[in-house]
Amino acid sequence: MIEQIDLFLELQKIDNKLNEEIIEKNHLPLQINKIKKEIIDLKKNLKNKNEEYKNLQLKMKKKELDLTEKSNKIEKRQEELFGGKISDIKELKQLQKAIASYKEEKDNIEEGLIGLMEEVENFTKVISEDKKELKDKEEQFKKIKEELELISSKIKNKINSLNIEKEEILSKIKDRHLLKKYELLRREKDEDVIVEVNSSVCPGCFLSLPDDVIYQLKKGQKIVTCPNCSRILIWRE
């Protein structure tokens, strides 16, 4: 059935196109999943920063309470110091020492509070930027998803069209034995299994062909396969 080889060549072209379309179709979810992962990571990061932000606010609240407490203690000791009820020099000095100690502690608390306020301010900016990045990424995801769905639909139509062409060619192929061989080779190699030869080298495996194979090829009276890679060979001057 050497006269049917052109049908097999056409079948191979269609199978190659089908492979290309299927590969592209299978690649589409990878693009979607990549952006999905980026969004998940952004949300996780944003959640962690919000938790840190809440912890900072709690620390600030505690500092503010500590500051109020120290201020109250200072005020109370100053009232005792200047109230005129205490005249003992030793007690007055102890009050002055306590007030100085409270003021030092108050200064440290205020310094820590200022640092926390700066951290909260920076976190507010960072969180705002992260929210914008997340929003942009979600909009990008939506846009790309719509584009990929359109591409996927077009690919499906192409695959359906190619499968119709393939069925038409298959209906014309009478050599079922050769067809089975072709299909087995396609599954094994997933590439061209019918190759055109115009020298003593197989274009499929790039190994030298025996003289008797070249002779049979040139005669063109039967199907010849490569003894090295089993590809179906066709002689072309």
C-alpha cells in the first residue's frame, strides 16, 4: 500500500498540529495557577502584617496606659512634695528621688511609644501598598482568566476541526496494519514517525542506513522502516 503513504503524511501533519494545540491548551491552567499562587501568597502576607499591626496597636495601648500610670504617680508625689503636709527633710528627699525615677521611667515609656507610633505609621503605609498590589493582582487575574478562556475556546474549536480532518483521512486509509504501526510509533516517540530520506542517513535517529534499506527505498515498492529507530522511511530525491 505504498500509494497510500501520502495519506499517512497528511495524517502526521494533522497529528503534529493536534499535539501543538493540546500542549498549548494544557499550558493555559499553569498560567492561571501561577497568578493564583501569587494572590494566595499576597493574602497570606497581608494577613500576617495585619496581625503584626494589631500587636503593635496593643503594645501602644499598653504603653499609653503605662504612661498614664506614671503621670498619675508623678502628679501624686508632687502633690505630697508641695502640699505642705510633709516637713521631714528625709521624706522630702525620698519624694524628690521617687519623682525623678518616675520621670525617667516616663521618658523611657514616651520614647518607646514614639518608636511604636513610627512602626504603626510605616505598617499603615506598607499594608496600604500591599492592599493595592493585591487588588491589582486580582484585577490582572480576572483579565487574564477571561483572555485564557477565550484562547481555550479557540483551541478547542481548532482541535475539533483537526479531529474532523483526521477522521476523514483515517476513513481513506486501507492499510490497517501500517496504521497500527504508525499509531504505536506516535505513542512511543510523540513526534514524526514518517521521515523523508534523500541520503544514507535516517533523519529520525541520524544513524547510517544499510545499503539494502536504501535499495528498497529507491525501488519504492513496499514500506521500509529504519532498522535503528523503526521510523517509516520514504525516499525523496
